[in-house]
Amino acid sequence: MSESPDNDPVIISVAAYSANPIAYEEKYATHLLDRPTRFASLLSPGSHILDLGCGPGRDIRIFSESGHKPIGIELNPAFIEMAGRHGDVIQGDIRNISSIFTPTSFDGVWAQASLVHLQKSEVEKLLRDLKDLLKPDGLIYVCVPATGESGWLDESDGRRWYTTWPEDSFVTAVETTGFHINDVTHGPYVEVWATKVL
């Protein structure tokens, strides 16, 4: 990106999680807990899973305990240290994912609320990159905000940028990238389960 780190909404937003990472971990310990369990059950044993923006590593632990081989990528140093207790984690910006991993490296890509701070153009590029990283028939799960306005939100622990995808705009973006939509859950967050189409 051409923006300096001081003006980059993603860098600023991710840094906010350092204010109290343990409180974040505790808050989301059981949040949507059935989703990673379901994702793990849909993949063949020993599948390679990319946990995109893995946070404190809860889902890395779940995937490992389910017999899979997850690797997390995370930008926040506090989360990297925490997630490293549960499995393999590398530091990196998910917007540069295509320069970090080689094509068809993964059976599944897990992105639970990890694209929320990206601009729409960045998400659209990232979806194309993720499709390249998936093996044929690879599975992806992504959830993004579907309500409210895109913009800065001042929260108790810091300032973050959120991009919202109203109505079916995110589903359309995933389909346009070349994924087959398997399931969609609508709500404050839209959740998309999809398979790579050759």
C-alpha cells in the first residue's frame, strides 16, 4: 500500500488490540464456537488450514485438536505470542498473503472476522489471493460486518476502522471471485461458507 503505517487503517486498527489482549481473548472465548468446530468437521483428517488473522489462537487449538494442521497469520504482536501457545503462527499482513504462501497450499481457509478492517478493494484482492492458495475443492469460511456504516469506530480499548457489506454485497464478491456458495448466515455479520471452483 502507498499509505504510511501512521495513516493505514489496518495497522491502526490492529494495534488497538494490544491495549488489552487478554480481555479480548476472554470476551471471545466462546463466541460463535460452533463455527470452527463445524469447519473442522467438513475437512478430511489432517487437512492444512490457514487461519487468517488468527488473533489469540483459539481456533488454531480447535483445528489442531480436530486432527488438522493449521497455521495462523497475524499482525498483532501480542496475539502472535498468545496464539503461538496453541500452534504455528507467523507474523504478517494478510493483504500480502500471496507473497507468504505458495498456490494450492491449503485445504481450507478460515477468516472469522479477520477482514473487517480492510477496504473493499483490499478484500476483493484478498479473496482472489485466497482462491489461489486453496487446493481444488478447498473450503473457505469468511464473516464480515453487514450492518452499520463503514468508517472509524472509537471503542473502549482503541480506535478501529470497519468496512460493512450490506445486503448481499459480500456474497456477490465471493461468488464473483469464483467460489461456489455453500451456505450463508445473515445477521449483524454475514457468514459465508464456500468452495473453490476450478
